[in-house]
Amino acid sequence: MIPRRWKVIQTVREKFTCRDCEKISQPPAPFHPTPRGWAGPNLLAMIAFEKFGQHQPLNRQAERYARECVELSLSTLADQLGAVTQTLKPLHRLIEAHVLAAERLHGDDTTVPLLARGGTKTARLWTYVRDDRPFAGIAPPAVIFRFSRDRGGEHPAEHLKDWRGILQTDAYAGYNQLYDPKRKPGPVTSALCWSHSRRKFFEPADIECNIRRGKSAKEISPIAFEAVNRIDALFHIEREISGQDSAARLAARQRLSAPLVEDLERWLRSERALLSKHAKVAKAIDYLLSSDRWPGFTRFLEDGRVCLSNNCAERSLRGVALDRKSWLFAGSERGGHRAAFMYSLIGSAKLNGIDPQTWLADVIARISDLAVSRLHKLLPWEWNAATPQVKAA
């Protein structure tokens, strides 16, 4: 293992005067990735990726840099992150436009502590993922994040105000504004997540969890156990048809999944009639068979593009969950928006299978010299094709 080295580049701009014409000449100033900045592209990319990709808060980074004899204050690092977000805004807008051009999106949200007077309040990070690979779509995957102070339904309505298509989410009522038939430019089609429904049956059927809690393995619910097995049969079919085109997926679902779903509904309704409304399994059944939710759960039987679960969006939020263990809170709303900005870039790079830090360093170095018409060359899915040439250069 070879320890990394820090390099300081000092540029001397000598002034020359001409005795004949009495004019002063001086070499132009070197390029700075950020206005009046002192940090190079590789350092800026490392700071951003360490914080939002490797879950290292800026204070830990500053301590590590100090041990390497490089003194960088916490406020200085925070200022550089803000400058990077301003530099990369045009690229972020292109990724956002690509995501919102999708016919189907995965949506989810998670909590983020936000510093407030007297303590912290629970803010939210929303994610919207475009991933057409399960139905053999040719569009590259990408993700955008949004930050809000609370979980009000007006936030997803604002994020997707001009979008129309299929939205795969959990059964959170805050999305209902999007499903309103009177909505302009039209209602969004709801597709609900079977993983969420399965989880509600899995909890009372988890034998190992009961044993860990000192309970008897016989205390598991046989109805919940049977429901989990039946839902698992649907997921097994989905694994077999993943990656096929939407028409093939729909045909397989009509042939294999539709009878299982019909039988599951019939069985659950008959069992529900025998249960008390206070039973935990009864609540799980009601969650699945509710009249306003069941059409969303069965949407995958009508459209081959729809996935059985919303796990794609939940996977995109894993980094946020890890970050919550590393830092205490977002210091301000501006900090929350910056976090959403960087999560969008790093998450899109990961979805396209490229190294986010290498990509960010190259983008920061080149974005100011590229014409707007060629800015798309820096997008993760197009940059990937040019990676060998970049490495050679």
C-alpha cells in the first residue's frame, strides 16, 4: 500500500513591460474548477464522494487530512461543497430531465434530522428512480433526490407537477394528489409494492425473531406463514422473467401469476372473515385487500413494465440510512438541498456502473470548457463509453 501524496501547484504570473509601447503583459490565470478556488478537481471530487458516497462527515475528513499535515477547516470544506454544487448544476438539470422523461418511476422517501431551534425536526429526502432494465428498456438508469422540511403530500405533487406515467410507491397517502382524476396534465397511475405487503405478513411469521425474543416458535401465525409462501411464489415468477420485454412479461404474468393472485385474494378474504379486527394478521390482510389499494397491487398484471416491488427506490436510499449513522443532522435547509443534489449525481453514477469519484473529478475538470450542446457527453451513461479514452489521456 502506497500512501497518497498531496501536491500544491504554485503559479507565478510574472508581469512584463515594453519600453517601446509602454504596455504591460501577463500570462492568463490558470483554470479554477470553482470561482476563485484553490482546490483541484481530484480533491473536490474526493471531498464530495467521501461525504455522500462513503458516509464520512466533513469533520472526520478534516481530522484525517490534518494527520497528513494538510490543515483544512470544516467551514472551508463546506464552502467547497457548495461551490461544487453550483458548478455541476447544468449536469444535474440534464439528469433530472432524463428521469422525468420516463413513463414509469419508482418513488420513496426517508427521514433526515434537520437542525432547528431547540433541537432537531424530522425532514425528508425523496427519491425518484428511472430504471427500465427489468423490462429490457434501452434508456439508461438514473435517480434524482429532493429535500423537504416535512412529509406533506404537496411535496411529491410539486416534484412531479408536470409528469404523467406509472409511479411505483408504497401506500403512503401523500401521493394521492398525484392520482386525482382532475389533476393537470392528467392523473398518475399507481402501482403498489408487494414487498411492503409481504413484510406485514412476514413479521408475525418470523420464527427466528420469536426465538430471539424468548417466545415459542409455535406462536407464529399459520395464516401469515401461508401468505408469505404464496407471495414468494409470485416473486419467483418475477425473477424468471426479469430482463424480458414488457410484452413477454405481461404474457407470462397472465399465464402464471394471475391465477395465483386470484387464488390468494379468495383465500385471504375467506380467512379475514374469521378473524378479529384487532388481530395483527387481519391488519396485514386489510392493508393488501383494501378497495383503494388492491387495484394498485394488481397493476403488474395489466402492464409488463410494472415491477412487483418498489425495491429499486429503497436501494437508492441505503446510502442515506448509512449517512444518518455518521452525522447528527442536516445543518440547514440549504445543506439538505445540497445533500439531495450530490446524492442524485453519485446515485446515477452507481446505477450506470462507473466509479463516482473518478467521474466527478473528470466532470469538474471539464464542465466549464464544454459548450452547452456537448454537455450531455458528461452524463454517466455517455461518459462510460468514453472512459478508455479518458484514462488514456
